[in-house]
Amino acid sequence: MDREAELEIVRRAYAKRIMFVAGVHDRRVEAAFASVARERFLGRGPWPILRWGPRVGPDTQPQSRLHL
């Protein structure tokens, strides 16, 4: 699987998760969330991830190592 295909899967999974947490059921909103390449807005890692306590993300290639 190429990098862009992997990122598309990650974006769709993220969108589904956000929709579930928010209680929103509109597929158009889900598609909008899935279409944004959020990884392009990240600087080089490591990144602090605040979820159930602070964590540190991977330090290289954020686009290929996103964890939801």
C-alpha cells in the first residue's frame, strides 16, 4: 500500500471517530473531516499527545506514523 492510500485510511478512521464522539451522523460532515490532510499542519516530532495523560508521538515522518 502506498503512503497516500494509507493516509486516506487514517483520515477516514479519524473522521469516523470524531463523528462518533460528537454524536453527529451526517455523512457530508464526515467526508469533510476525512478530506483534510491534518498531517500537513504538523511540524517535526516528537509531539505531545494529551489523551489519558501526556504521551510523546513518533519523532520522524508524521504522515506515515499517525496513531489514533
